[in-house]
Amino acid sequence: MTGREPLYAIQRRERIMDELRARGAVSVSVLAGRLGVSELTVRRDVNALAQQGLLTRVHGGATLRSAVDAGRPGALVPLPAKYTLGMVVPSLDYYWPAIVHGARAQAAQRRASLLLRASTYDPRDNRRQVEALLAMPGLHGLIVAPETSGEVATATLRWLDSLPIPVVLAERRVRMAEAPHLDSVASDHAAGAALAVQHLHEVGHTRIGLFLESDSPTGRYVRLGWRAALGSLGLPTDVATLDGIRFDAPGRERAMDDAIDLIRSTGTTAVIVLPDPQAIALEQHAIDRGVRVPHDLAIVAYDDDVARFGDPPITAVRPPKEYVGREAVDLLIARLEGGPGRPAHRMKLSPELQIRASSLPASIAPLDPDADES
């Protein structure tokens, strides 16, 4: 028993609308967790609100009602879109859906239509998808998330910077010399990593390691923030660190065994893991190897897409993904309305730390994973 009083349907639907007004978009799973009900119940509430014309259903969640979303019961009288914006993201499976939802919600509020194309992390494919959007008549501007390292990626950035329409980078940062005219909005991942280190230090850890899936744009900044935070706190750096972890690939058992052995041999008592699925895999394997979480090893994930599904639920740094999408739209429209004289804006948004059982101090964390966490 959680002790939570049940919410009536009208209360749940008011809460759903409050979440949408605050975030612009929200997933069914997040709503279910916050309301303490099943995902099926949330879907029914979302359907009812959509039928009333109060929100727009999307795959896996809902967004604020779009003024250009007609053709449903209770639809608003559509207003003509003032701008047509293109958006290219490298994935629609992980991390990026929340950014897309935020961009869609903000575009609707700003009377803009958003044309979305999914790419990959290949710079050549990035360019092909952008070129497909550029071929569409009436395009006013672009939001893109290209690769930023390597010769091909650098050439792509310079090409984007030379386009006759404005371009905003989402969750990407580049050196001014590479693309002096591009606006950008990104999560401050270095600050997010520092939040994780500070939290782990506050609950008693001094040997804090770092595991990264690959040398991604996010990983580079997480590493910088982790290293800087260790330095500012005077913490040791001879701890467990791994780059390019793949705990979900062939040979994963050996990779995870090696990771646990490294943790033990270095005396590491806490580790930050990017991204969530790798953190969950590590947690499960650690427990199978007799390493108790958090009593022997505290874990903090970076991304917070699925960290809550760990057992115990995993503490995670949550980048402000929905707001990255919203701010990208606002930056693009500001550029369109401000003209070429508007200086380039490079915006960083602060992540949040969601504290869960995987990093609680051993003195208060339940040994029984089925115990009441309150």
C-alpha cells in the first residue's frame, strides 16, 4: 500500500492538463507514475480529453492542443500557419521523442507547422534528410541535430551555416569558428554530471566512477563535468572508468563481469552510467554477482528515459528534453523575426536530478527490494 488517496477521473484529467501546460508534452508512462494509476487508465483519460478538443494524442503520450489540428470532435477552428519549420533528429526510439514533442507543442503555440524527418547518426544521412526538407516549397527554417565530430561532420556544419534559411542546432554545440551563424540550444550535460557527483558525495561516496556507452556528444560533456566535479571536491580519479560500454551486445556477460571486477579492484563504490539501459543492465548483473545496490554499489544513470524501471529504481540525471525542443522553435522564430542582424544565440539548459533508491545511503536504503521505500 502506498497510502496515496485515489484520484477521481476529473481530478486525474485536471492533473494531466496541468502537466501539459507546464511541459508542452508528456508520455503516458510518466503520467501513470505521477498519478499512481495504470497506463490504460491514463490512455482512457487522454482519449476523453482529446475528444473534448483539449489536447492532441501522439504515439505514447499527448501534447498541448494545436490550433492547426483539425478534423476531430471538438476541433478548434484552424488558423493558417505563419511559418513552416523543418526538423531532423537522429532517432525516434530513445531520448529524441521528448524533444520532438516539445518542439511540436511550441510550434503549435507559435502558429508554425513542423515537418519532421528521422535520420541516423551518420553525417551523410543527416545531410540527405536536410536536403529532402529543403526541396519542399515554403520552408522557413530548420532545427537539426547533426554529428559534430569528424571531417564529414565539420563539412556538414559549414554547409548548414551557409544555407539561405536560418538553422538551429538541438542538443548540439559547436565552436564558433566552425559555424558562426548557427543558433543552438542544448542541455548542460557537464552541469548534469556535476549534479550526480555532488549527490553521491553528499550521501557518503568518495570513489565515484564513470561508464559511457560511446564517445557521443553527450558523453564528452558528461566526462568533462564528472572530472571537473571530482577536482573541485578533491576526490580521487583512480576509480573505475570505461568508454564504449555495450552491456546489451554480444559478449555482454563478459563485458559486465569485467566491469564488476574493475569496480571491485579499484574500490569504486558509486558509478555514473550513460545511458539508462546500460545502467539497468549493470545493476541487474551486479546484483546477480552478489553486489548489493545501493549498499555495495550506488548507481546514477544519465538520461532518465527508463531508469525508473530498474530494481531498485535508479537515480538519474534528467536533461530538460521537452524544453530543448520548445526553445529550439522559439530561437528559430526569433531569428526569422529578428532578421540577419540578430546575433547568434548559444543556449544551455540545466538538467535535474531524480533521486531514487539506487543511490540512497546504505543506512536508509531497504535491503529487501520489495520493502516499502517510504
